[in-house]
Amino acid sequence: MAKLLVLWLVVFISLMGFGITAVPFPIVAEQFHASPFWVTWGSSGVFSLFQLVATPLWGRLSDQIGRKPVLVVSLIGAFVAYVWTAYADGLVLLIAARAFAGLMSGNLSAAFAYVSDITEPGNRARYLGIISSAFGLGFAAGPVLGGQLGRMPDGTATLFAPGLTAAALTLVAIVGAMFFLKESLPAHVRAERKAVVAASGVRESASPFKLLGRKPVLAGLSFAALAVSCGGAAMQSIYPIWARDIFQLQLNAIGAHFGVFACCSAVGQAVLTGILAKRMGEKNVALLAVAGVTVGLVLFALAHSIFATWVALIVLGLGLGIFTPSVTSLVSFEAEPTNRGAVMGVFNAGSSAGRVLGPAYAGESYRHMAAGAPFLISAILTVVGGIFLLRARTQRVTRAATT
């Protein structure tokens, strides 16, 4: 629990920094005369595209050199990216900063692999949910603060104060990771596992993505994560523009909405996932989550009042909250101890791909189709992802053995 607490705090501070810049970014991009595509895709889409490329490599590297070095280096990269964001004075520089941040985002797969290293299978969904709550709560606190810091006295938006604040918080996370977080995969353990693999005669794949061919269930789980991630990313990327246009909400109010949404997600991650997984099993929890995400997206498409929007935020937040740890737990059961980081990296690449595609269609469909179109398209995709999840032949885990 001590290790988990330190990791939780590191992840919380890191994600709070990311959340601070999330709300002002679309408005600032508009001020730089960005097209609707770049308004929604320039932040999370660009970040996730480069994260898609880098995350499997970071995961593989964490298997070889340990989780802690990857966490520290990725946090240092995030610090540089936030300072870059604060001083970017044009759209190209702003997007370049987001691309660099995506390349350096190795903390997600390393954090999940860290938890998998130190937990027993029967309790893994619970502890993954606890760590996932750090992502949720960090992103809850970040947008609220970003909505305040990103608003200038004349009503325009800025990323200067949000970027520097995010950099300062990331610096705290770097110190925490360097001096208070113990390695979960020390050198002697890595050497022992490599010796076991060598003695078995099993040749490890040189490419993490070859794991998808060797493990069809991993491909199915990754596609389900991609579909659900599309819905969440589309909503988050278009929401500042949609809420401003439909309900005339100011930046600080939008930040508060994001805060409630992320708090609901954190409750799902830290509280509901463990309880439901014990009763229903991870796969059934994940299917329930897909249903919740789909309903939440449809409610957004039909919302004609602030009250309806709040209901949609709560339902979608809870659905996304219980989805990630339950599916991540299923993925961890498909991994061997020697390639856990690589498997987590491949899986998280699926989520990253969703965060690339979601913002890409959100802006264009909002402009050229209808205000509710991004949400309806996302709902259809989540239904397809649910079908892939339903068909995935996941491993069963005995829970009674852990004490």
C-alpha cells in the first residue's frame, strides 16, 4: 500500500498538470485562427497520435530497465512540454508542444505495469481502479483550475499561466518519483525472469504489436478500448465549444463541468470497480461500463437543458471510470511477467488510437452535420466495441485464493 500511495500521488499530480491545459486549449486554438478540425484535434488528437507511437516502446523499455526510470524520464518530458506550451505564440508551436508531450507520455503503461507487478490477480482490478482514480481525480482538479487560470480579464483565453502551473506540478511529481518511489521490477528480478524465458526456449517478439497476432483476445480488448476511448475523447474535445455555443457557458463554468465529470470517473475507478469486479467479474463490469458510456453519449446528443447535460456527465463519467481498470485487469491476465510492460503498452496504444480518432471526427461532424453528431457517432462506435468485448475469450481468475 505504501508503494501504491506514492505512485498514486505521482500520477495524480501528473494528470492534474495535463488537465489544467485541457480546457483553455480549444479556445486558444480558435484565437490562433485554427480550423474546426485543429480546434478539437490539435490538443488530445495530436498528443494521442504521438502517444500511440511511443507508448508500446515505453512499455517494452520498462520491461528491460524497470518501471521507475520510464516514469521519471516521461515526467521530465512532460515538464518540458508544459513550459513549451506556455510560451507557444502560434498554432504550429502549440501543436508541436502537444506532439512532444505525446512522445514523452510513458507514465501510463509504466504505472499500470507497476501495479500489476506488485498485486495478486484476484485483487488486481481493485488496485488498478485505485491508481486509475489518480488519473480521474487529477483530471478533475486540473480543468477547474485551468478554467480559472486560462481566462484573461478581457474574456480571451490563455495557456501561459496554465502551462507554467502544470510544469510546476510536474516538477513536484518528478521529485516524488525520483526520491520516494521504489522500483517494482528490480534488476535481479528482471535477470531471473529473462533466465526463465531463455531456459524455456520461447523467443520473445521483437515488436510489441506482434503480440496482437499471438494473442487474439488482446486484439479484441484493445479494439474495445479504442471504441470507448473514441467516445470519451470526442466528448472532451468538443465539449468546450459545444457548451459555449449551445448553453453560452463561460470557461470557468466549463472547467467546473469537467471537474464533476472527472470526479464521477474517479468514483467509478476507486470505489465501484473493485466492488463490482468481486461480484460480477471484470468482463461483466467492462460490458456494464460500455453500456453506461453509450447511454451517456446518447444523452449528450439529446440534451436540451443544463440538467440533462449534468445527467449525461454523471452517467458517462461513471461508465468511463469503471471501464478502464476492469479492461486493464483483463489485459494483465494475458501478459507474462517478462512482457507485462509491452502488453500494457500495446493495450494503451489502442486507447491512444481512440483519442486520435475521436477528436478528428468531433470537430468536423459538429460543424458540417449537427451539434449532436459527435456524440451519436461515438455511441455507435461504443456499441461495436462492446460486441468485440463480448466475443473476447478472456481468462478466468480465481479470487478466493488471495488473502
